[in-house]
Amino acid sequence: MKPINVGLLGIGTVGSGTFKVLQRNSEEISRRAGCAIRMTVVADKDTARAKAVVGDAARVTADANEVVNSPDVDIVVELIGGYGIAKELILKAIANGKHVVTANKALLALHGNEIFAAARAKGVMVAFEAAVGGGIPIIKSLREGLTANRIEWIAGIINGTSNFILSEMRAKGAAFADVLKEAQRMGYAEADPTFDIEGVDAAHKLSIMAAIGFGIPVQFEKAHVEGISKLTQDDIRYAEELGYRIKLLGIAKRKATGFELRVHPTLIPSSQLIANVEGVMNAILVKGDAVGQTMYYGAGAGSEPTASAVVADLVDVARMLTADPQNRVPHLAFQHDQLSAVPILPMGEVETSYYLRLRVVDKAGVLADITRILADQDISIEALVQKEPHAGEQHVDIIMLTHLTQEKKIDAAIQRIEALPVVDGKITRIRMEALQ
Amino acid sequence: MKPINVGLLGIGTVGSGTFKVLQRNSEEISRRAGCAIRMTVVADKDTARAKAVVGDAARVTADANEVVNSPDVDIVVELIGGYGIAKELILKAIANGKHVVTANKALLALHGNEIFAAARAKGVMVAFEAAVGGGIPIIKSLREGLTANRIEWIAGIINGTSNFILSEMRAKGAAFADVLKEAQRMGYAEADPTFDIEGVDAAHKLSIMAAIGFGIPVQFEKAHVEGISKLTQDDIRYAEELGYRIKLLGIAKRKATGFELRVHPTLIPSSQLIANVEGVMNAILVKGDAVGQTMYYGAGAGSEPTASAVVADLVDVARMLTADPQNRVPHLAFQHDQLSAVPILPMGEVETSYYLRLRVVDKAGVLADITRILADQDISIEALVQKEPHAGEQHVDIIMLTHLTQEKKIDAAIQRIEALPVVDGKITRIRMEALQ
């Protein structure tokens, strides 16, 4: 298969992430796509910045028209943002018969219907997984994964900046203005944070999800939009006392007479999984009549998380361009002749930490014997708790948490410890994972 | 577009769910797929049971060969389960050039490589979203949504029965054997629960996810498999004291020398979102090098949740059969000429409940005035808290939670309450959602 050539418009945070991911994972990506996907030309006004990222790997130009007009470019990735030049360039790319991948939620929320119509007329794809929820494949899940369902509602934490601010206000008891300043310092909020904190960005994303979920045109202008700038510490504390958390939610709901479309601070029961989504993370809860509730969680912004979605769209287009039924998406994700022979490791080689519980006779020297055996196997102990003996019993429970070690080492240690005369019965061993 | 004809093998729990969802949502499904998808023939040994479900809407036969050999059937849905007859029928369907949709994780875990090779040779699709995580689109997310990533690890709660038992053991302090009996009574565990509680079912699913995530063949036979039947109340309690929850996880992890593939009870920090997934729900955490952690949550089993995945596969195949680039998956999920004109409701029509906070002069009759205004608007109060006045202050905070009402009613009430001379300043209003 001949390689797919990608032209990039705008190499800021997400653009450079996209370039890096395509380079770093080129082998895995082409094993999945069935052909190489390479970025051949990058347009950015700041050509020095662009060159610093791409080096000699791609041509750099200050003229975006070079990208959208180039006969060598198969797919144009638009990462400029905004409504003006970005729209013009996307329409030009479409007119030139190029597929388009964009992360531009503002543009799609306001002009999506027009852009999609232009793409249909030319028979090209416009893909926009990166427009909602960063790297979370929420567009694909709504558009392809939940097609069996009548979608009843969608409720999402879809603006990381706001969620970070609300999380910090709750955790630290700090005021909105102070946390906003901290968020700006950490790069989680922009110098002009209006779109994030006033709910506009969330409403852009919500109107796109609502269109896909309900089968209606994109209607950002009909959304009720309310942000978090007026929330006080009092409200967060009172809500907590009543068993709730306050989150900025985008909500789209099917009703008998129409659809609700609204972004506003919302009290949610603390017991809900989505109420516990903290910091800059995003999560979208979708209620379908067949599937019930499903939730999608991940980083909603950032260079490589968003690039993950951009590149997934590129692979989608590449697979479509090579499409014949068995080949568009390979059964096992990677092309069938590209499966790897790297082995599954035997359990003895697996590395994890361990919870160990054992019953021992409560007398001097027992702990020394046990810890000596562990030390002999290079197993170090993170925590050790000796429980009080039950009334009238000679035996006590000892619980130990180990640091990372190998399964075969713990096997050997357990065998030796169980052989100690002071140890009663079998040792219970449960593996631990921090999932970090 | 001519309709797609589906033949069903086995109309048990998932099969009848699939039939019902296809019927109930036929209009939305064909608006998405671009053609009608109809179940025309059902094979089940128990023809009476089959007829009770499908009525006159489909032909019923006791002979499964009629389905896989029928020239009228485009897609065969296999929901018999097991390794014997199911495998034989799938291979026959493939040999006859039919696409196959299956939920049979056991079969794919043991014979997937052979089945996929047969499908490739005949140029047909074998889709199996329903094999892992019920209605959660995890196969699609791994195979299409995260294609940019080098997958580092996958860790999932992928057996609802085990998770229900562990949740109940923790919540009620009950013993494994008692909770297992309760689960059997509630239909969450089978008469022979071995596959669920001993980790075999989870290992089937894990070996499929690992293949897709890492680009390796399906290798169930290499998995380490350990269940929950030996877990005691002591361990659950001790883990809790140390800040952990015990979950049955399927873990697939990339290491320098190979891949780990293991199912076992696992201590996870309680602060992790996935540690708080309770009952029969499933959740899969995926770590990719670009996207970071993403999580997918939903019902992992059950009639309609699993049917949701089966039907999504049917739509996928249908869209592929009609494929030209702009048409396979429409931009807005529904075919462009099938968007609905149902309106977005004005905010005044939106129904929700409310958190209200107001400052009032602390004197008799104030509450009566306020509650009278709310009653005039038919707004009923779920909770009302009057805070103690701060030292030396005449004003107190009142916090109210209302029952469901309309935004325009609360607007009217707020306007009247704010006009009361005893009320100080503006009322804070935050909307509430139970997300049930």
C-alpha cells in the first residue's frame, strides 16, 4: 500500500503532539492502518517554531494554501482553531477533494452543518474525534458503538479547566479567583479564560454530541450556557454537606416535546462515579435505552491525548481508503500479517506487589524469621500490621504489603514461611496494582 | 438501499434482547445504517420459545443449517455459545460467504485465530463487540479509537458476577458462599458458576483485548487464571483498613521481554475510579502512551446491554456494505437526509431540581413567606437547612433543595423571593441532576 500523506495546518500544542505521536508510533500505526501515515508538509506562520518540531522530516511553509492545494496531500489536519481562516482552509481542502481531520469544536459547533454538506458534495470525510473529550473516543462510541440505542441523555464533564478549578476549590477550600490564577500559572487555563469558565467551550462540545446522539443538526445557538465564575466556597461546602458535588456538566436530554441542551454547574450525588472525576480529567455519561448507562473517561485536553484522537481519525481515513470488507478494520486491530510473536510471559516472571496474610503463634522472634526469609528473596516490605489476638487465642493475624517483586520470589518465600512451625496453615496472597 | 437480512442462531437472553432492540429501535437504526436491518429467520431447538419472542415477525426453525445456508441471509448472528456446534456453524456461515456477528468469547478465546483466518480467506467480517464488556464499546475503542497509541496496559473488571459478589461481600460483610447463593437467586450467577468465579470468563475476554491492544494472536492458553472463591471477609476488611479494595482484574501488560496476561483478585487503591465500580457493572482501564489512561464503564452483561453491542456490529457491517468514503459513517451518525427537526427546548421548559441558597434576616415568618411563594409555583421542597448565624450577624443562610420543577417556575419564584425585604441580595440557584 502506498503511504498516506498528511498536511498539517498549525503546529501548536496539539499539532506538535500529532507530529511526535505519528513519528514515535509509526511502526504500530502502520501495522494497524495497513499503510504508512506520514506528515509531509506543515504550515505555520511561525516557521521557526515549526522547524524546531519537525526538523527535516517534513516540509515547512508559512503559506497554508500550499498545504490545502498540494496534489501530494491526501488528508489535511486543521489545528489552527477559531472560525475565520480555519473555516476557509477547510472548505478549500474539501473543494480540492482532500479528507479533513480537525479538532476545532468552536468551528464545528457554529458551522458544522455547512462543512459537512460541503464534504458530502465532494465525497470526502471530515473527521473530528479530537473536538470532544480530547483522546477519549467518545465521538466514535456515540456514532458507531451505541448505534443500537435510542439515546435518552448525555451528561458530560467536558471542560478540563472548569473541572480542575472546581476540584481545587473543593479540595483546598480556595476561592474561585485564586484557583483560576493557579490554573493559569499551571497552563490549565488560558490568559483569557472566558470560553472555558463561562461554559462556552463545553456548549460547543455538547452541541456536537447532541447532534450525533439524537440525529439532529448541530445547534450551538440554542444551548443554554452558564459557567462556574459565580460559584462560591459556601455552595461547594453546603452541597457537600447534603451529599452532593458540584460539577460543570453539559447535558443533552430527550423529552417528549424536544431536546434539552444546557451547560451549567450541577449538583450530582457524591456516590455517582462521575462525581468523583477530578482535576483536568473529562468523563461523559451516556444513557441509551438498550445499553443503560455507559461512561467514557480520560484526559480531555493536552498535547498527546488530543493528538491520540487526531491520529485515530487519520487511521480511520486510511483504513477507509483501503476498504474492502475484511480489511477496513482488521479483526485483531492490527493487519493479520502484522501480528507480533512477542511471548506471553510465564507467571513467575510477572512483577507486582503483594498483600500477604498469615496466622502465626504470638511469640518473640516470629517476625524476625519471616522478615529474614523475605529479605533473602530481596522482597522489601511496605507495610506490616500485626492484629490483636482474639480473646483466648494464641494465634494472631499478620498482614504485610510488599514492594514490587517477582512472582517466583514470592512463591519461594511463601513456601519457606509456610514451613515455619509457628505459622498456622496457608498464607493468603493477593496481588496489588496501583494502576498508575 | 435494500434491507440487510439477519439470521439468528440461538434465541436465549441475548438473542431475544437483540430481536427486541432491532424491532423497537428500527427507525433510529435504519436512519443510522442507511438501510433497514431486519431479523428474518431464527434457529433455536426450542421453537416454542423462539415463536413466543418473535411472533410472526420472523421465520422460526429448529435447524440451524437453514440459517447458515439460506441465500437470503446476509449476516449470521451466533448466540449459542460454547465451542462445539457454535464453531461449526460459524465456519459454515463464513464458507457460505456470510458475515458473522458473535458474542462468543469462549470460542474466540480458544479458536479466534482460526475463525479470523477463515473469514479473511472468504472476504467476510466477523464482528464480536458483544464478546467483551457487554454493551461497552471497548473492542471498537481499542481497535479504532486508540490506534495512535502504543498500549502499555489494560486492566479491567470484566466479569460482572465476580464484581457483584465482591461488592456484596464488602458492603454486607457476608461470606463468599452466602453471596454466591444470593447471586444465583438473583440470576447474576449460573447454576454452575465456575467460569465466572474462577476467572475463566474474565481470561477469555482479557486474551481477546490483549490481542487487539498489542497486535498479538489470541493466546488464552497462556493466561494465568485465578478466581475469587478463596477470598475471605478478613482479606476484604484488612485491605479496606489499608486503603484498598479487592477486585477481580484481568491485566495485560507490556514488558520489555514479553506480555503479562493474568486474571486474579487484586488490591487497588480505593481512591482509583475503577475501585469504585460496584455490583454487576464492568469497567476497563486502558493506558496508552499518547492518550494516558482512559476508562470505559457500563453493564457488562444482560439481555439488552449485550444486544446493544450485537446490533452495533450489525450496523457496522451494514455501513461497510454500503461503503463509500463519505457514507460509511455519516458525519453526524445519522444519514444526512435523516436528521430530525425536533426542536431544542427553551430553557424555561427544562425540568430539573434545584439547590437554592439565600441570605435572610433571622426573624419569625421569613420561612413561611418563602415557602408560600414556592408553593404558589407548585414547587415542592425536598430539604431545607437553616445555618446558624455567624457571631454578631443578623443574617442567616438558608439552603433548599427542591423536587423536580420547571425552570420558568423557579425563575418566577426567585424573582418574588428576591423582592422580599427580609432577603439580602441575590439568590444562588444551582441545578441538580441525579443522573439515574
